[in-house]
Amino acid sequence: MTQRATRCKRIYETPGPDDGLRILVERLWPRGVRKSDAAIDRWMKEIAPSPALRQWFAHDPAHWDEFRRRYGDELSTSIGPVGELLQLMATADVTLVHAARDEPGNSAQVLRDYLLTRFDGA
């Protein structure tokens, strides 16, 4: 399989022509964004960190390394959604859309890195 571009982008940024498939990877819909304005092709709530993990992390930089490990553990049990994203990555450019202000340091980046390591092994 040939991998296409996979990027991360905040939902508050203007959608661009290079975004490809825009997939929202948040469990909750971002505040202040109308669904009609978001240009989201798909909303994959189930791929986001669990509510307990998200609450524990609380975007605390001191928790970053442990968050990455724990979220990776969660992703390794999300076989269906991970497989679906890998298939999409093989056929189209994909932008993982998130709401976090932290760049770097958000779950979409962990997800992208996780997917890219799995894609290489596919």
C-alpha cells in the first residue's frame, strides 16, 4: 500500500485544498464551531482518548509521555477504527482534525504517529 499525506490541523483553522479527507478525532464536538462550517468528512469519536484518560491528562505537559503511552495502549485495542483509518490513509490524503491548542502535545498527533508506525508495518 502507498501512504498518502497524513496531517493534523485544528478545527479552528480554515480548511484548505490540501486537507484531503478531514476526519474529526475528538470525542466531543468542538465549542463554537458550526457543523456546517467545519468541512468535516467524518467524525470518529471512538478513536479519541477515553474520557478518563482525557481528564487525567488535562493537557498537563508533565503528563505528556505517560499520556502518549496510555493512549497508545487504548489505540491497540481499537482494531476496527484504527484499521479503518489505515485504509483511508492508503487511498487519500487525510487530515486528523482536533480542537486542542497544544501544538505539539495533543492526542491527534499521538494518533497520527501511532497510525504511521502501523502503516509502515502493513
